[in-house]
Amino acid sequence: MTDKLSADPAAMIARAREVISLNIQALQQLEGAIDDSLARAVDTILSRPGYVVVTGMGKSGHIGGKIAATLASTGTNAFFVHPAEMSHGDLGMLRKDVTVLAISNSGESRELRDPLIYCQREGIPVIGITQRPNSFLGRSSAVCLTLPNAPEACPNGLAPTTSTLMTLAMGDALAMVLMDRRGFTAEDFGLHHPGGKLGMSLQSVRDWMGDRPPAPATLPLTATFAEVVSGITEGRKGAAAVINADGTLAGIVTDGDIRRAFARGDLSGLTAADVMSPRPKVIGPDARMSDAIDLMTQNKIATLLVIEDDHPLAIVHIAELMQAGYVS
């Protein structure tokens, strides 16, 4: 048993740094230990049409849940199943076309035995992550991803610390190699992450508009100043697209253009052509929302026209993006 740590801040900082140093050393050992077993694990998963079912007990299970989530979000269908639940009916989730990713540092977790025996009987390949390749898990695995025998950061050598970090890193390595092999793109990632700022930024402008976007306020070049003000007000976007006779885009009139016209004094005879900005910033519907946001923020504009074949489709307003969480 170790001595109780001093309450001295310097001692606590030194101990924290020691833990981080041990983790770094463990990861360096893991980096050097990566071999062709990882490539065989990737090939095994890619050769199987079904899900990857991740399982593990205790801390290994918590890490397994994160690995399953990473796999699922990067193109490899996966979910976590608790090994004890498998012994009480959830083995029915293991179809013959799945791959099982089983995690146990010792390789001897009692709760894994039933699922591993079932996989052997049903011909379901197991990819094991363990420190002991000669354990029950190691011997039951079609591919064993062996972790280095690095010491735990726990002073008693009991609480999983470096071992769980290495397991997590191994899972990330497996997921990223699978992602690369599948050619999983940023657009694919966005489809799997529609919520949150990251996922929303990867969506297309067309996704943001929806199937039936509200038509933008449009004005002919000859619209009077009063008609321009009325059109912007009714459009409720702080802007209106000015169009040529054939419907193509001629320019944009914004609230700012209206204020500048008032500042000039004489409004008599002014038309949309007189007050519009003839070269507005525009974006296509298939561009990413991140591109639209960058265009608006870099040019310090509150409205952005979406056009297709030189015809206005919609107007994006910065207030809408802020309300939807695209912009903070």
C-alpha cells in the first residue's frame, strides 16, 4: 500500500504529471506494438456484411461504448452490448454475419465466456483487445490486438488507467483505418452528425433550405422605392433579390441600401436598379453550410443569396443561423 499523498500543491502537481507521463509512455509502447494484426482486424470487419458488436465488462465496457460510437459515426455500423446481458437473451443480437469486438485487459472476464463460446459455436469471428494473448479471450479471437504490458498509473496497480487509455487508442486507430479504407468523407460524416455545430456546418445549403424553401422576396429593376421598401418588409429577411426580365439575378437590396438611400436625401424617382448592390455575394445550394457561414462572416454581411442557374432560390439571414445554432 502506498503512503497518503501530501496536501502540498507541488506534490499533487508532481503526481499528476507522473500519471500523464506514464500514459504517454504507454501510448508510445502501443505505437511500437502495432503490427499486421490491426490490418487483419480491418480486413475481417470489411469482409463481413453485418454490424460490429462491441462488448466488454466494467471499465473495458465503458471504453467499448465509446469505441462503438466512434465506429458508428465514421462509417462502420456498430453498437455496444453488455456481456452479462448477452447471457440472458441478448446473444440473439449476434447474427451470423456480425463481427464481435471483445475487450478485456486480462482476457479472463467471466462475463465474456458465454458470448465467446457462442461465437465459436456459430462461426462468428471475434476481434479481441487484451494484454494477454494466451488468455481465454486471446485464444478465442480470430484476430488478437495485443496491448503492451505497461504499468497502470494507479499506485496499487489496480485501477485501470494506462490500460484503458491504450484500449481507447487502439479502438480509435481501428476506426480511423476503417474510415480511410471506406473512403468516408466529410459529407458522409455530416450525414451521421446532423445535430450540433460541427454536423450542421457539414450539411449542404440545400439541406438547410429543405425540400420547399420559402421563395425569396424579388423585385424587378423598375420597382419604385416604395415598392422596394414594401418588398423587403414583406420578405422578412432584411433583403430582396432584384431580377432581370428573364428572372435571372441582377442584384440585391438590403436594409443597409435603404438607409444609405435615405441618407442621400432625394428619393423621388429612385428604382430598385438605383439602390441595389449589383454584385452581391451568392452561394450555390450544394455548397456546405460552413462555406455559407464563412462567406457571411468574412464579408460582414447579414444576408446571403442562394442561387441556382443564376436564379435566386432563397435568402439566408445570419439571425436564422444564430437561432438554429449554426453560428454562436
